[in-house]
Amino acid sequence: MRKLVFATDNPNKVREVNELLDNRFKITSKKEIGCLEEIPETQPTIRGNALQKAMYLYDRYKVDCFAEDSGLEVDMLDGRPGVYSARYAGAARSDQANMEKVLKEMENIADRSAQFKTVIALIIDGQARLYEGIVRGKLAKKPKGDKGFGYDPIFIPDELDTTFACISPKQKNEISHRGKAVRQLISFLTR
Ligand code: ITT
């Protein structure tokens, strides 16, 4: 079985990705190969950050690996929080504060269209490949649901009339940005 290191510190991403991979690949955490430090994310785009995180591991540990960077892009906020999603309301990375900031900025704005984007950067034998998944939807007026993570309680995908935080992980993976990107990754790995 091919071994891949997932360059993330986010256990929610690991949970969602593992459910999609369904034991077809052995995923190792960055911790297990001795990478304990936080990987820098200093690029101006989601795509750039995904690649930066994967390259960081590959350059130092020479392992086949992948990373993903994700963000919520709100149309009327010119795509913000976007690449700044994790720290939108400050370095504390509070999901609650991040959601409140977005909702505050969107107060009195009628067009609530938004999307989630995930870019996966895969590096195998030193060669990088990128996979992108997008789900379109709109922002709720207030948070709803206690499943999922991050901005899930305020995002209503076009396929549903409730938020990502109100559905099961399996249902979310079927339509989500991450599900779409991971299925492209799987189709490459099983080609
Ligand atoms: P890494 O270690 O993989 O970098 P991270 O948590 O720093 O993990 P990102 O840099 O990709 O992840 O930041 C993404 C931000 O967007 C962060 O605030 C997440 O909570 C949020 N986010 C990512 N995927 C999401 C999803 O599926 N649903 C809701 N929010 C999500």
C-alpha cells in the first residue's frame, strides 16, 4: 500500500480525508515522521499555500506527501476571508470570532453568495500535482448546527437548505470542496 504523509495539523481535515480514502492508502501524520513544528503558510493564494506546505515536508523529509489549503471566499467581500480564513479575526484562530467577523461584514448585504475552496498539493517522487475543489453556496444570517468545523455553521451549500454544520460528515464529503478535491487525488492515485 502506498504511504503518504498528510502535511496538516488540523484533525478535522484528517478525519474528513480519511473517511474518503476509506483505508485504501496509509496516511501518516507529519508528527509521525518527526515534523513537530507548524509549517509556514506565507503565500498570497490558497494554491500557493497548499504547495508551500507540501514542499516544506518534501524538501526536509523526502517523503511522498500532500497538503491542502482551504478557505471561504465571499463574493461581496472580494473573495475574503479566502487565504486568510484561519486567522481572519486574529492570531487566536477562533472559529467563533472568524464567523462573527464575516457575519458583521455581511450585515445588510443582500447578495450572500460564497464558496469554499480546497486545493490539494500532492508530491510524489518529487513531482507536484494540484487538485482543486469548489462548492458554491451562500452565507446564513447566523450560525446553525454543531457538526463539522470552521465556518461550517454559516455556510449553506447550493445543494441544501441548511448549513454544512447540520449534516453528517459523509453527506458533507459528498458535496464539499474537500470531497471534490480528494476524489481527484484518489483517481490519480488509483489510475
Ligand atoms: P493546516 O495545518 O492543514 O494548514 P489549518 O487549520 O491551518 O490546517 P487552513 O490553513 O487551510 O487550515 O485554514 C483553513 C481555514 O478555513 C480554517 O479556519 C478552517 O477552520 C477553515 N476551513 C477549512 N476547511 C473547512 C471546511 O470544510 N468547513 C469549514 N471551515 C473550513
